[in-house]
Amino acid sequence: MRDLFDKIYKDKGPLGKWAAQAEGYFVFPKLEGPLSNRMKFQGKEVITWSINDYLGLANMPEVRKVDAEAAAAYGSAYPMGARMMSGHTDLHEQLEEELAEFVEKEAAYLLNFGYQGMVSTIDALVMKNDVIVYDVDAHACIIDGVRLHQGQRYTYKHNDLESIEKNLKRATLMAEKTGGGILLISEGVFGMRGEQGKLKEIIALKEQYNFRLFVDDAHGFGTLGKRGAGTGEEQGVQDKIDVYFATFAKSMASTGAFIAADQEIIDFLKYNLRSQMFAKSLQMQLVVGALKRLDMLRTMPELKEKLWRNVHALQNGLRDKGFDLGTTQSCVTPVYLKGSIPEAMALVKDLRESHGVFCSIVVYPVIPKGLILLRLIPTASHTLEDVTETVTAFSAIRARLENGTYKRMSAVLAEAMGE
């Protein structure tokens, strides 16, 4: 018998082993100042491309005024208790009704957190005889929700229709044996690649296969569709999505999330979502703030228009310089480069220190070894000047990556880490 902690002492994990070199700079960095297109990092101003405030609502005076007034009126405790017991209010109901109407569903239900809510919703939708089919590149919250499932689950190749149909056939055979049903889960927008899920094509498969579709539209809500109602609206299939999920942590610049579906489905989930039944209700200050944000999302289309002007400027500018952005179909702007983890560290440090550009860095094991992904999140708060400076900076760091500068700079670090 061994000590439970032996594994912790011996193996820090693929990311944890870099903690001494990375923590405080590459991971767990501290951005300071008001949420905006430019913030402070280690005392220096940087253009920030890592804030998911798509519509630029976070620091708008009218939003902060409502947040402050709600905090003064209700504090951070009200209401106390879970919704089922003592945490239910008229404003919670009002927000749910307005969200349902906006995303063209009969009903909606608030969730305290997106991650927690996604895990719990999956758990509530399926029983051990049911089968789950989901994208191999699904977000961690989906994967963790699927892990709770005691029945069969199948992954399909990312956005691959042939693989989707192959696994629906497998799921059908299994469900016929168990007497269960099939839940297919896709993201509306995949947060790393920026690709839209093939919702329209997946829904077309309902003519041949009996399944229900659950869509995580965290990055699509507020950014896609004529009204900003999300990826389903963008693709013209919103009414065919069985259960729709979106978070307040992206376009709404807040905390919380919601699910929307037919009234009977929401009624069932209200009484079976363990993460909501046994957790404190979403604080009133957040509910009031979400009502204000939703109203602005509905009535100020210029916010989404400005966002997309910046998206097009950034993505076109990078593509014109020959950068690989993959097949993004959303605001998410991934830039793919080739290099090792030590090279990635040297590159990002140069990008921040020499060029004043801050974006997220993604390396193995999130993406394959030998690749560096720099993910940029354009917002309505950015300017064309930000875009020009960033494209120039990316051209400079790519040149240093290709001429071996970062490889030489990182050689000592790589040797020390045994790479």
C-alpha cells in the first residue's frame, strides 16, 4: 500500500511540471486595472486579447451603475438558500422569461455557474441505459459531465459528419439493447479553434436517427445570429436544438448561465439539477445585472457590429500576413505556430515585454506536441490601432521563431526540465 500523495510528489502533471518557470507569468498571470482593451501586466500597459468581454459591457458606466445599485440594494447574500427552498424571486423568473424569449425557447432556467451547470445538466438528462455521443474536442465541462454517466458514451472526430453518423449508428444499436435514448452534445462555437459546430448538419441526421441535441453555446450567445441569439440562429436551426445552454461569462460579462428548452424539459430539470437543488440561488445583484446586460444586448446592435468590425480587421490582417488561423468561423482567433513549450515561453515573453501584447498561450497537452496556439479574443472595446500594433508584433515574433532565436533562448530551460 502506498501513500495517497505519492503520485503528487512524483508527477506534477504535464502542465504542473512547468509551475516554477510558468506560474505568475504564463499561467495565473495578474492583469490589473479596469477591464478594457488595454490593461496593466507587471506594471506595463499591454493590449489585452484574453478577456472574454465580447461586447465590451464589463466596464460600461451604465452597467457598472446598475451593478453598484443592485449591490447596495441587496448586498451579496440575498436571496439566501437554494431556489427550491428560499432563494426564489420574481426577478429570477423575469430573467428566465426574457432569456427564453430571446433564444426562442418556451422556458429557461438560471444556473449559478456555467461549468457546474453543464456538468449537472448532462447528469440530469441521461440515465444508465442512455447513450451519449459527443465531440472529442468538447470543453472540459462537457467531458466532466459525461464522466458522471454510468452508461455508454461515444466520442466522434471533431466536427466530422462521417464520424458523427458512425457513432450514431453505434449508439442506436446500444440503445436498442438497453432500452435507452441518445443524447448528442456539441458546442455552438469551439472555444479553442473558433469553429462553429455543424449544428445544421447534425440536426439533419434526426431524419434517420432518434436522438436529442444539447448545445453548449458559450461563445456563440451574443456574438452570432442576426439578433445575437447564438449559433443556432446563425445557422437557422435554433428551433431544432432540444436543450440550449449559454453562459453569462462571455458576452454578458458577468457570472452565471442558463439552459433553455421546451417548458416540460425545463420543469423536469428544475427538479433534478443537483447543482441547483442543493446550492445557493444566484445572487440578486447578478440577476439584476444580467437583466440590464440582456436589455443592452437586445437593444444595442451597434455593440455586435463594432465587435465584428474588430474581428474582421484582426483576422484579415493576420491572414494577409500569412498566419494560420485554422478554420475559425467566430470571434475566437487562434494563431497556430510550430515550436516546443520552451520556445513558446520565450515567444510569449517577448510578445509581452517587447511589444506590449497580451494573449493566451495554449500548448501540449491541450493541443498536440510541437504546436503553439496563441488565442486572441477580439471585443467591441478594441480599436483598429490595437489591431495594427498586434499584427506588426506577431510578424516580428514569427520571424524570431523561424530564425531560431527562441530555440536558443529556451535551450537552457529545456535542458533543465529534461525535455
